[in-house]
Amino acid sequence: MHVSKAKPFQIIYSLYGHEYLGYLIESFVVQKDDHGRLTLQHQNISAKNAPEFAEGLDETDFRLIELMDQIQHDTIVKTFSPKKISTTDFYLKVYDPEKGDKALQERIDAFIETRKSEILPLLRDKMIFEMGNDGEPTWRQVYMSEEKATVLFHFRRNEDNTHYFPTIKYKGEKLDFQYKNAMIVCREPAWMLLGNCLYDFEKNVDGNKLKPFLNKKFITIPRKVEEMYFKKFVAPLVESYDVYAKGFEITCDELQPEPVLMFSEMTDSNGNDGELEFTLCYAYGAFTFEADPQQPVSVAVETVGDSYVFHRIRRKKACEQAVVEKLKTLGLNFGTGNRHRVPRQEGFQWLADHVEALREQGYTIRQQQQDDKRYFLGKSSINLEITENRDWFDIHAIVRFGDFEVAFLKLRNLILQKKREFTLPNGEVAVIPEEWFVRYSELLAFTEEQRNGHVSENLKLQKHHLALIKELEQGNLAQVTISRKLEKLREFEQIEDVPLPQGFNGTLRPYQKAGYNWMLFLNKYRFGGCLADDMGLGKTVQTLALLQQQKEAGVEQASLLVLPTSLIYNWEVEARRFTPELRIFTYIGTSREKDISIFQNYDVILTSYGIARIDIDLLKQYFFNYVILDESQAIKNPSSNIARAVRKFNARNRLILTGTPLENSTMDLWSQISFVNPGLLGNQHFFRHEFLNPIEKKHDEVKTQRLYNIIKPFVLRRHKSQVARELPEKVDHVQYCDMSETQQKIYEESKSYYRNKILDYIEHNGVSQSQLLLLQGLTALRQLANHPRMIDEGYEGDSGKMEDVIYKLESILGENHKVLIFSQFVKHLQILKSRLDKKKIKYAYLDGSTKDRQAQVEKFQENEKLQIFLISLKAGGVGLNLTAADYVFILDPWWNPAIEAQAIDRAHRIGQERKVFTYKFITRDTVEEKILALQHDKRKLASELITTEESFVKSLSKEDIMSILV
């Protein structure tokens, strides 16, 4: 019965029980009579017809209708069925008692419960009814409780068992709900229909905890299982809800947390040591709980004689969060969980660096009990002494692991063989710190053992290694480490070529790729660097490629970019263009939120030099992956406030970008290099005496070369005169086209046909056996997206894409530009030829059957009046030089972007002097758009060379195919 919107009507919401889906809610409009009373005349209202009744609806009604549409039984079938199936067959199959799909049932149930939990609170102040068995939506009116009810769970323990039951109070009075035909309408959180009233509850009670008692007085817990039951079931209840206990005790304990950091070795799939897993817990008195930022209360069950005590402990969240932040600054980031894994050696190095200080601050750090080997966790150190002998240097070194002294000689072979474990006299295993391998491997490789008979006593180093000894003698340990690495880095031109990250949305010119490789080379050795390319050579894009690589390498910490305020927007724009996956956060402005914990939600933080100086005490508390200074000459004065501030940053890596690393004085260089690699050039006094004065005052070329040799691996500078003359700019556009009405109708009919045919074939034969049919379907749909005449020569209608192409083409021709038009379908070119012929527009033409290829090329290149060149992608995508054109149209994109790029390069190549504009025509809401989007999402796929459409089809999963054909 239709309701007239011209007469009074009322929107109502009706509860009804579904055979399989439980309680659902549906929306109706009901006609009113002349007295304003509801009549039996009603109709269902959905998002489709709701606007017709807009005068009687408010915003909440529209939202409710939208949500209710999603949980109707027929909509559930469309949402969860991969293929067309009748509603009846779907439910009989999925909910079959013996062969039903339990996993799908659970997904559907969770989907419906989530929406009901949003719907029910919105029904307050709405007219609600319970539906009659005959489908009458206004059978019985239902009212919402005026306030939330409360639940108290009772436990009564006696000699034989424990009785468990809940009581419910509403407005201070006990609510009699058992054996009263009460129904749990929604479980999470619970909503209960009792009589004609809907009740919700304080503390978001779980409906599953009430449901057993709707028709049962209590549950009996036998003595033999009570301990397990108390710990697994009762303890969580005590944590979250009000509980009354008789026969055992519940205490509320106020205790301070003490951090407990445990670690355990995790083996990889081959049984090899792979990672070290850290688990963060907190000890509250005698009880230890895992870290959980969502848990305000924890409960521990203690057995006392024949009874139990439930210790209800309120967690000190501020204290716990301070621990998390502290560990984060030290490089151990637990995020929102309580476990964090790092590579095994990195984990042991972290322990060696921090365990002693943390224990002094009250942390308990221990190994998990189940581990077989017990590791030493104390302080380790080396005391190195070099004494000159007549013919050599004596190397005396004592290694200390806690109270144990070990001769360095005993570790020599272990370090040289890269064996990392050493058993101490008490049986504990000491892990040799990674830095010892880095710092002393070279020294030990040059040493020889001094022997007294057959017994090795000390190590000796030949005199011709004087330079190495001087470096050890002149510098502190960090300087020695850097010096050792400099020896290995001298031939840094032989840097490994590293592939660009998959998520990098662009290409790098050869010298830019070399810069990217160089930055990763420094990253590998944990050195900072100065990218000092001339302005305009692409420092930004090289750096973005590095940051994208770090993200894809699994780095979790954010990186900080400090730059002049005027450059922030440019970085945002460039990041969106080249690295759209990077999550960018701009930390500027007077209203900025001073909460560094939010940094963990982003990959890159942008801020200005001014903000960095002002907020350094806050920012230095975060351990960044990279701190990068753009236009780093801003810190050229080492005594300036900004230079002092940025040196306080905590970061795993540092990088500076500048076109002018040295503006006024050699000290400019010291300030910037000392930021990225502290200690490399010594302190200011040393640098001034050793380099600045000799170079600037005495023009000492030897000192100049020495300084150059020291900084050479860490500074990369290219002048514009050093790189090849660059091509003019290329501007890429994606031109989205809408299908014509007739075209869209044909397309949708074909899509429906192929979707049903393909998905049915997949269901019976699998994806791998369906590739030929899928390829045929995709090809047909792509041709229809271009022009239906490619499928049906008798088609007399138009094509949205063709009209857009003609319109854009006429505009370009009117401005005297030349254009290359590529299509992979010769039929598409023929249709366009026909349109051009009717308009008497001349063109050059090239496909696989063209005999005079060169003549066509020369005609286009040399004849200024010939402005169009139609080319099939396979015939003309490579091997042509068509620099007369400054526009390129890709009519029907090939799935491999590299093929398109080769086509575009016919115009954008050496010899081109004008800006080149490219237009890629994509028909909206077709397989063209969806497959391109799929390629963008499947990063691995997008990075592979897909040379044929068949190889693309082979890479598609069933889910991919469904998303294309939906």
C-alpha cells in the first residue's frame, strides 16, 4: 500500500526477528488519518525513496534509513555473495546446520551487530514498534528506557560449587527480566527488549553475558573447574563490570607500576635465530600485567588456602605511557601493543647500550624463562692500550663483561670469523656487541699473535700501520670507528645500484639515481650525508625516493624535515606527486598540537627552522629515523641558536640538503658536517687549527686535499654544468571521460554478461583455467569503453571518449600544435580517421600494415600544416623520432606503463625544444579505470615488467577480478 506524501504521514521503525540474522530493524512511513492516528496504510522506506518524504524526515532519519538498508536480508546477500544467487538459496546454503559456512556466518553477524550498535542510540525520540507475525509494522509500540540500566554480577561460592547470575536495576529498582520473554536485540553493547521497553546498560555490558539468564536463574560452576573458570571468566568480569562476591574476596589495590622488559629469541622458518622479541609488562606489587593502553583495570587471582582473592588493580596509565615514551626515545617502539621485534643482533646491541641505565632507573630486564640459553645482560667494555716496541706496536686490551675480565686475544678469532657469542665462566652467553665488529675488525685483521713457545700472549701490529695507530691515538673511540670506515669507503664511487622503491611515483635521471644510491650507501653504514647539488637538480625528489625506500624497508619511526617556511608547501606538493604513500604531517603554526606521540602515525614530519628552535626540548624526545635539514646553510654558524638546537635531535640518520654548503668560511662546512657526522672533523678548536687557518690563511693545498679526502664520502655535489643538458618539461594529464547514455547501456549489459559468465566459470574451474575467457571479456569491455563500433560495426550511436578526443583535438589544432595519437586498437584509429575525413582534417598514419613508414614520419616532421599523426602502439611505439609534436594522446592505455612511456618518448626526446603535454584518456567507471587503480594498489605488480596483457591477467586473483567486474 503506497503512502501519499500529500497527506499526513509518520516515519516509524519496526523490530522484527529474522530466521537467520536475529533481530533486525526496518523503516516505514505510515499514513495518518484525519485525527492524526496511524492507519494500516504503510510502505517501506529506503534510501531510494526517502527523498520523496523529506518533509517528514530529519537528518537522523536519513542516517537511520541508510544504516537499516545495509542490514536488510536481501542486501546482506548482495554484500556477501560473490555471485548472483537467490535470497532463499543463499540463506539455506550458508546457514545449513551441517554444511553451513560458519566463518561467513560470523562475518555477517559481526557486520550486522556493528550497524545495530550505531542504529539503536539514534532511535531515541523516534517512534518504534515491534512487527506483528503478519508483517504489520505497527503491531506493538516500543519505548526506549529513559536512562541506562545497571548490571550487577553475583557469585556465591559454597562447599560444592559456585552459583553465578546477574541482577539488573533500572532507576534504582530491580528489574525482573528472567522468564519474561526478554530478547537481546543487540549484543555489543547489549540492548534488551523487555515487554515494550528497550533497555541499554551502563559500562557497555556484553549481551552474551546476559543471554544465558533470560530463561535460567543461575549457572553452576563445579568445584573441580572453578580455578580455571575464575581466572578465565570471572577475572575479566571483575575488570570491567560490577561484581558482588560471597565466598571469596575482591580487593581494590592502589599500587605503583614498575616496568618489566622481557626478551626472547625468535627463530625463523628454518630454525635459525632471526629476531629478538621484547615484551613490555608492568609489575604492580606481586602481580605482573602485560602493557595494554586500553585496559584501565587489571585483575589478578590469588589462591589463599581454600579460597581466592581477586585483586582489582587500577592501572596508572600516565606512568605506563611515560615508560612507553621513554623506550621510544631509546629506539624501542611498542606503538599500541606490548610486543616489539627487532633483528637479533640489533636487539642485543640495544640491550648492551641501555640495560644498565634502565636498571638504575627501576626497570626489571630479564630473559623469558622458556629460552634455552641464558644471556649475559651486564655492561661490556674494552680498555685498549697501545705501546710502542722496537719493531712493532704492542696491543694490550682487556675486555670486561660485568665482573668478568677476558683477554682480547680470546675474542680475536671470534670477531674475525664474525661469531657473535662467547661463553662466560658462569655459563652465561655474552653477545659481542656489533660495534666491536665494526670498530676492531680491521685492527685485528692487521695484528699478529705474539707467542711465548706455543702460547699466545699478546697482539702486535707492524710499524707500517703507523697511520692507523695515529688515528687511534688522536681520536676518541667514535673517531676511530669513523676512520676505519673511511678506509672501506674510499672507493665510494663503486656504490651498489639499488632499485627505486615500488611506491615511488616517477623516475630519476641518471645523476639523481646515483644520488639516491649514494644516500642508501650512507644509510647502510649509518653515516649522515650532505647532498649539495646545484639548485634545480632535484635534491627534493632524490630525498623523497630515499624516504619512500625507508618506509618500504619497514622503518617505523617518522623522519623529520626541517626547512624554511616558504618551502613547506613545495615539499607537500612534491610528496603527493612522487610519494603519495608517505604519510605527511605538517608541524607548524601557533595552534600546532605539541604531542610528539602523534608522530608515530606518520612517515614524514615537516617543520620550519623557527619551530625547531622553539620546540627543540619537545622534539628531541622523539627518536626519528632521519632528521633532514633543507637549505642547511641555515646552521652554518655553529654558535647560532638554531645550530645548537638541531644538534640536540635524536635520530638514527641525518642528512642535509644545500646548494651552497660553503658560503663565507670553511667553518660553514664544519657546522653542517658536524651535524650529520659528529666528530668527523673534530671539535671546533681542532678544526680551526688543523684546517681552517691553514686553508684560509695559508692557502695550504695539502690541508685542502686532506679535508676533501675526509669529507669526500659524505658530500655529494653536482653542478648543472656537469650533467647533460636536460630535456624540456613534460606535463602528464589523465583525461577522464564519461560514456554516452547509449554507450553506457551497452557497456553495463556486456559487463553483466561477462561478470556472470566469468565468475561462474571461475567457481567451477578456478582462476588459472579462466584466463582466456577473462582476457576475452576484458578486451571486449575495453573496446566498448572506447567506442561500441569496435564491437558492433552497425552501431550508429556516439562515444563519450571519442567526443572528448575530438573536442580536445580541435582546441589543440586551433593553437597550431602538433599531436601524436596512439592506440593499441587499429579499429579505434580507423574510427578516428573516419571522423577526421568528414571534417577534412589531414593526418599522417602508421600501423602494422603501413609500407612507407619513413615517408609518413618525414611528412609529419617537415609539413607544418600536417598537425596529426595517428599511430598504432605496437607499430610506432619505438624507433621513431617525432620531435615536431608537442602533444601526445594515449587513446586506450596499455596496461604496462613502460610501453606508454616509450610511445611518449617519440616526442619527448633529445631534439625536443618545447614543453611536451601528454593526455591519457580513461573512460570513467569502466575496466580501464578499475584496472589502472588495481595496478596502483598492487605495488609489486606495478613494479614488474608486464609485457603482455596475458601476463597481467595471470597475475589477477579472484578478488581482483571481482573488483574489476563489480
